Amino acid sequence: MVIVRLDPGEEIIAELKNVCMKEKVILGTVQGIGSTNKVTIGSFSTATKEYHKKTFTEDHEIVSLMGNITTMNDEVYLHLHITLGDKGYNTWSGHLDGAVVSGTAEIIITLIDGKIGRYKDEKVGLNLLRIGNAHE
């Protein structure tokens, strides 16, 4: 297990990649909480094979940050989703494209033995887990 605390101004995805490289994490799960005031989330369209993105620049609680750590092209690959809460107690959720910490972020990485890679599936338009006989 790796416990991470991020401080104001740190970008979540970049910092988690740095931690994974430093700690040699190549397979695991991520969960976290915290706060952000600059975050971009996305929702994937299977019709267009593109993410529809929305950026928020006001204070939000990170109610839930979760995802997995794998590899793609021999590099750390983070697949993260996030749920945000605003001052009106509304929530927003989606694929995490980027987030800057405003107060703190408390993140736990749970390590899993092994290695699982990813490949770009052109039919689906996503980077899929390479499990068993899955191939490009």
C-alpha cells in the first residue's frame, strides 16, 4: 500500500504517475478524497469515440476518486474516475482528465501483484485491458 498526500497546486494525475514511477507501481487500485478548484471530467461517447469534457474552476470537494493503475507501451497508465461535490451539494462525475488540488488530496494506492497492459481498441475507441487472449 502507498499513501499519498497532495498539496495545493499539485496536479493529481501527474503526481500519481510520479509516485508510481518512484515506487515502481505497475498494477493497483486508487481511491481518494480531497478538494480541487480546477478539474476537467469527461463522458465517453461510443458513437463518436470521443470524450465530451467539462471543466470546473470553482471549489469542489473530491467526494470519491477511484480507478486503476496498469501499463501501456511500458509506461504507467492511470484510469481514474471522480465524483465532485459543489457548494450547492450537487455532484458531478466522470472520467478524470485533470485536476489541481486546492486544499489537499488524500489518496491510497493498493498494490496488486502482477502486470496488466492495455491496448488501443479501434472498434471501441478506448484503451482496453489486455487480459487473457485479448489482442490488438
